[in-house]
Amino acid sequence: MDSPDPLILPSTEAGIARAARLLRAGELVAFPTETVYGLGADATSGPAVAAIYAAKGRPSFNPLIVHVADAEAARRHVVWSNMAERLAGAFWPGPLTLVLPLAPDHGIASLVTAGLETLAVRVPAQPSSQALLRAVDRPVAAPSANPSGRISATTALHVAAGLGPRVAAILDDGPCTVGLESTILGIASEGPVLLRPGGLATERIEDLLGETLRQREDSEGLSAPGQMLSHYAPAAAVRLNANAARTGEVLLGFGPMDCDLNLSPTGDLAEAAANLFDHLHRLDATGRPIAVAPVPVQGLGLAINDRLRRAAAPRD
């Protein structure tokens, strides 16, 4: 049975302390990161993690990302490597998730990994999420705080509208600054693999490592969150690479053009990434099909196009 409407907590010391107590008690708490709002639960508690799947309507074969306060905390749960150390040193805290082999005594509930022998882990940069993770002092499993397959939440209002009474509380710290989920990099096997493009541009990782990343194919099995073909989807149909709206459609633009909402009138990919999910929420509320203008496939445009392609994919 659903609880009353979620408690909206300010990102003050008192609000963060209350959110931490709820998480330690096994409750679901939505909290902001620089990427999107996450639906958090104690990653060491099977019942708490099961509540995430129930609240989102998420398939149990789709693994979750675990959030920790720093690399030292991550090393308690995964088998660390020299490459992990380099990547964490360069990009943590920040919008990068690393998929690594589980440590022998990892302490993570089996539902988190969906039966895989690896764990997706990241250190968010948002100050309020950092403070929350340190107050909880446990790993926190947190997929995006939205119904499974739907548009990700980048404000507390998005969370409340999508999940409502299925969460105990929402820690409100305003809009997310990056607005796209984290980049996921698999380094558990031979050679790094880009499992999901995201808020950290792939070129920055390749520059650090001095090599080109292999990209996961959709035909490969699920190995990390956010890989389902139909994902991040509005209720309405989505049509891509549209230069104009057809009769009955609303148009999501990019660059200088006439449209209903524009990701970035100046063609700034960082601005477009930050606006993507909020604009999709607003256009979806019209109840009309959504046409989307072309977005360059470079830098953050790789992640934007990945989300748009999944939003437009055929649905079961």
C-alpha cells in the first residue's frame, strides 16, 4: 500500500540528516545528483532494494548503480585496479560510473547486481548528495527517480509527479546541473568498454587513457543500467531528426529554429543536455506526439542522441 505523499526535505543539515535516517531505516528517499535525481535505498538491504524495483516497476534483470561518498568507500565493494584508480582520480566525484568485479566480501544485496558478478559504482559531485552519503555511511543503490522506462527526473517536482507516494521523502536541491545520467564504463574485462554514454564526454576518457573506447552493441546482454532499448520514454510517441512538426505534433528544437521548446537556441550541447529531460516532461504534458530536431552526434551529443533513440524505440 502506498504511503502518504512524500515528504519534501530541504537540502539543509537537518533535511539531509532526516533523509539519512530514513535510508538507514530501509525507506526509499529520492535525492539529487549533478546528473539526475536518484531513487535511493540502502544497497546492503535486500528488502530496501526490492522496494526500488517495486516503486519504479523496474525489471529485476536490470542492475542498479551504487552511490558512495569516495573511492575509498568504493574499494570496499569492488576489486580495484590501476585503471580504476586513474579514472577515479581524474573524474570522481563526477558523472562517471565504473563497472568492476564484485569484491569477495562486498556486502551488496544480490538484487542490486541482478545476478551479475560486477557492480556499477560512482561518486556523485553534488554537495547535497555527498553530504547525504556521508551521513548514511552505507552504499546507496539509486537508479533514476522515475517510473521504469519513462523520462528521468531532474527536479523534485518531476520525482513527485512520477513516483508520488511510492517514496518516503524527496531531498530537494533544485534542478540538476548536468541533466543526463552518468557515463558508464566497464573495466571488469579486457580493455575499457563504453556501456552507456552520459554526462562525461567520451573524448575526455579517451584522452586520459590514450585509447579509443570500444562501444557496447545493443545485441550484447545487459551488463549495466540504462541499456534497455526502450528507455527514458515519454508517454507520447517520439519522432527523431525532424526539421518541422507534422500536424498534431509538438517540436523539440535545437539551434536557431521555430519550435515549441528549444534544447539550446545557440546550439550549446551542455545546455541541451541540462534541458533534455525537463523539456521532454513539459512537451509530454501536452499529450501530443513529440518531434525532435537533429542534435549533433559529438561530445555530449552522443549521450543526448542515445537517450533520444531509446525514447523513440518501439515499446512492448
